Amino acid sequence: MSRNVIIVGANRGIGLELVKCYKKQGDDVIAVCRQASDELKALDVTLVEGIDVKKDTTVADLASKIPFSKIDILIHNAGILRGDSFQNLNLEDMREQFEVNSLGPLKTVMSLHELFKEGTKVGLVSSRVGSIDDNSSGQNYGYRASKTALNMIGTNLALEFKDKGVAFALLHPGYVRTEMTGGGGLIDPDEAAAGLYQRMEELSIETTGLFVHSSGEKLHW
Ligand SMILES: NC(=O)c1ccc[n+]([C@@H]2O[C@H](COP(=O)([O-])OP(=O)(O)OC[C@H]3O[C@@H](n4cnc5c(N)ncnc54)[C@H](OP(=O)(O)O)[C@@H]3O)[C@@H](O)[C@H]2O)c1
């Protein structure tokens, strides 16, 4: 049976490949983005455009644009990286990363949670570099801290919704060759998306709140 799937940040990179993955399974996919790329348009899925996760009002309006009565799978993938170091910290860039990477996923959940029913699964795309335990190389103050904040928000949401049977995962895609990394990385977006798809398949209310690599490796906080 086809499932109701929403991907936020579906335009390119890992998000676009997630859309392809779920569509291939025959699921009913809604791709949420600011402005659809030609590649996304070519996939022939339902598009919801005009959603900038920085803007409180457009995300709040998202629920009114979703024709589902229940969401089976929601993945918030939208994110930005503004590289920095202590010598060139830009506080505006830091704020923007918190707005998109930490508050963006929270606002998506705030907007859509009335469509969560028992069995709904929510994936929040975080990053291993948000792990405090794993930080051995420093740098990227804004990006790291915004993903650490997302990890805390995600674990809170997992606790909040556990009794309702809604499971959350904090997902690390791997080091992926996308625009974000300037094409650097160890794997391609389709491989990352295939791994994230599997992690979402495995996610259950028993494992809610986990922080996991697309490879399946459980990550430290
Ligand atoms: N690539 C990696 O190695 C890596 C590693 C760890 C975690 N991640 C995470 O994986 C996710 C996807 O990254 P990616 O590598 O695929 O990056 P990407 O190619 O740069 O794609 C980023 C996506 O986020 C969307 N986005 C950015 N700001 C937005 C906003 N304000 N409102 C709505 N959508 C917005 C972009 O849409 P537009 O096309 O409209 O800009 C695009 O679809 C991010 O959360 C990132 O932090 C990536």
C-alpha cells in the first residue's frame, strides 16, 4: 500500500534523491521546496513551492497545503552550511544557520503535527558534526552548534510524541558529494538517500530518538 510521504528541502542534493527513492517504492510523495528545480519538476510528484523554512509564516502555512489526513513519513532535509572559524566568525551567518538548521525542522513539526498519527515516522536530517563526543577537528562553529541544537530538539520531540506512537530519528547522511560540500565527499547523494531510506524503514517507536548514520552506524551525542 502506498504511503503518504513529505520531504522538506526536496529541490536538489540528498532531498531530491529521497524523493526519487520514495517515488520508486510507489509512495505518494509531496516535495516541499522554495522553488522547484527542473530536475524535481521532471519527477512528476506533487510539489509544494514557496516554503522557505527561515520564514515562520510560510512554514506555518505548510499544513494548509497538504492534502493528506495522515502523514506516514516526514523527512526534514533542508539545511545550510556557512563555513567559519574563530578568526572569521560571522554572527549573522550563525543566526541564519540556527534559523534554518535548528528552528526550521521544529517549525515543520509544529506546522504538521496534527497530521501525525500512530505509526508516523519523522526523520530530521542532522549531521555527525553536531556530535559533541565526535568533535575532534573543531571549526564550523555555526553549523556544528545548529546541528547540536537540532539533536536536542529532536530528542525532545521523540519524548513528546512517544505516547502517540510517533517515532523520530536524527539522521546523518554521511559525507556526501553535493553543492553543500562543493562536490567533495565519500558517497553520492543517491547512496546517502538509499541508506536514509533504510534507516527510516527500520525506525520504530522502540528505537525513537536515535542518532544514526545512513550506513546504520549508531552515533554518539
Ligand atoms: N552533504 C553532506 O556531506 C552532509 C553531511 C551531513 C549532513 N548534511 C545535511 O543534509 C541535508 C541536505 O544537504 P545537501 O548536502 O543535500 O545540501 P544541498 O545540496 O546544499 O541542498 C540543501 C537543500 O536544502 C534546501 N534549503 C536550504 N535553505 C532552505 C530554506 N531556507 N528553505 C527551504 N529549503 C532550503 C535547498 O533548497 P534550495 O535549492 O531552494 O536552496 C536544498 O534543497 C542538510 O540538512 C545538511 O546539513 C549534509
